[in-house]
Amino acid sequence: MLNKIKQRSKEDDGNSIIMLGIMLIMATLLIGGMLLDISKAFQMKSSYVDAARKAAQAGIREQNTQGFLKAEAAAEAIRVYENIARPSVIKDGYMSHCNKESIGRDVDITVYFMHGGTNNGYADNTFVRGSHSITMNNKDINPGDELPDLMAKLNLSSTTKKAIQDAKYKGIEIEIIEETPNVILPGASKISLTDNDIDFNCQLLGIREGASQYIGETGVYY
């Protein structure tokens, strides 16, 4: 279609002006759709990032008597993230996932245990991922689940729990890839592009937040 409009716009008659007008409308539609969809995705990502930040803060409170993180730190971070993220966005709604065949979000929430801190031989504020991580799908988490419920679902062996504590981790990093569908861009791209190799249907939202020091109050996450 775009090629036909270009050819018509070169004609020396009134049709060229009409064709140029059509092209201008298409460009406006495409730009407007891009701004609308990007703005929506930005707002949703902000909610997810805020949830991840609070979840990481909640998770690092799960320490042993020596101040090193336990396996429960990852489970608590996952629990808090999902409990905040669900009501913060459109819960199980169309805008929270791109797969039309699935019902609601379907994402893996991964928590990495981090080495770092001056006491462990690292520079200030330098943390690196250790050899342990815990992943859980959001669909395995019920709204009323508490920390013991998630630990039971993870079914970690006593050997794994001990290995995490013995590794002397001081921080965690939570990582998720959320998604949201575009509303305007798919339709605009179909009428504006001849080669539609680019997928305009979905935007992936990469979320990554970490914490190594609890800075809030008990029961209050910042």
C-alpha cells in the first residue's frame, strides 16, 4: 500500500495532494500510537520496578545470626513482589500479558544471591552474583501465601539451604521479564508498512532491582 501511495503522490494532478494527505494521516497515527503504547508501558514498568525494589528490601531481612542471608530471603522477596505487583497493575487483565491464549500473567520470578561488601573483600557497593538462585512462577503463588507456604512449594533440600547460608551472601537481586501488549501500533503498522517483519504486538519489560541493606522500618518497605 505504501508503494502505491508513493507512486500516486508523484502524479501531476490533484491526486498527489490527496495521497500526501493520506500519508500524513498515517504518519500521525503511527507516531501517536507509538507515544500512547510507550507511555502505557512506562507506567506499568514503573509499578513493577517499585514492587521489585520493595521486595528486595523485604527479602534481605531474612538473615541468620551471623548476618548472612538464608534461603528464605529469596522466597520472601518473591512473595512480596507478587503481592505488590498484582494489585499495582491490571490484575490478570489483558494489559498485563501478551499471550491471548493464557489467563493472566505467566512470568518467572528469579532471585539471585549476591556476594559483596567491604567485609568480603569487595569494593564499596560492589556486588556480584553468587552460584545460588531461586526461581518461581507467579502462577504458583496464591494471594494469601505466607513465607512458610512458599518455602514448602519450593521444596528446597536441607543441603541447599545450608549451602546458601555457608556462602555468606550479603545481598539479593530480583529479576523478572514482564510484558504488556501494544494497543495502537499493531494496527498502525499494518497500514503503514510493506515489510512487517517487526513485531509491534508486545513490549517486554525487563525488571531488575537489588538490595544489600535494609533501610526501612519493620513492616514498611521503601
